[in-house]
Amino acid sequence: MQRVVALRPDLIRSWCSDVAGGPDPNYVWHDLAQLWQTPGAGEATVDAMFGAPLEEQIAGSIALGMTAEAAEASAKAGGPEMATCILALYRSALQPAVGDWGVELELAERRPGLVISATEDPYVGGPVLAHRSAVRFGAKEAVLAGLGHGWMLQDPQQGAAVLNELHAGLGS
């Protein structure tokens, strides 16, 4: 999404990202992402993820903050196509590429943006990088204290409120 905002701002009215720390040059991918980015290890990892019994996949997603219903739907949707998408996405975003994308976004024509900083999300660079990116990209920042990677499922009312606030400021 951030890449589209950088390259084609004419197509964007507003944007929101909960992974805005990624384009920071100091961002270091989390351990699982580094596995996905590694040929051979990535394939073995997604095979193990999607080859595990459904109950194990559901339990793992619940442990990451998903509701039982969302975890079941996610597990049932997983498979070879999802594995291919995960590997392609993460391999396309190795550093320094993702940091370079941040430079493009910083220089792009500004669109109203919102950076969501879920303070307990261990995957996206943390509150410091999120704040730095919000300032860098001219975006508002919403700090969701105590929420993790599944913030939208952990507290959907708070998530909806920050998105509604962004949209309310856009006018008609």
C-alpha cells in the first residue's frame, strides 16, 4: 500500500498503515520474515505452517491475537497459494529495498495518512519507528496502547474510531 501511495498518489484519497516502520532504514525484519526471505528455509517454513493440523494452525493464530473465528477462517484459507504469496511479498521487501520505498513515499505528493502504532506489535518496528515514519510521511499517528499485531480484532471499536477520525477529516 505504501508503495502505491508513493508511486501513484493520484489514485489515493487517503491511506492508513500499521506497518509504517518498515520503510525506515533502521528497520530489521522479524525472525519469521527473515526465514520467509531465505530460499529453501522459506519454503520449509510455509510448508510446516500450512501443513500443520488445522487445530494447531488455529491455536497459533489465536496466540498471536486473532479471535477463534478469524483464526479458523485464516487457517482454512491457507495453502499453497497463500504460501506463494507470503514468499513473494517478503522476498520483494528485503532491505535496502523497503527502505528505498520509504524515500519514495517521503518525496511523493502528500495524501492524508494515518500511521497506526500498536504498542505491543513485535513485527513492525515498534513505536519509535512508527512515530518517526508518521512525521516523515506527514501522517497522523494513532497510538493503540496495549494492542498487538491483531489490533483490529483485539479492539475493533478503537480501531474503527481511529479510522473514522481519519475519514471524517477528509470532507466530501
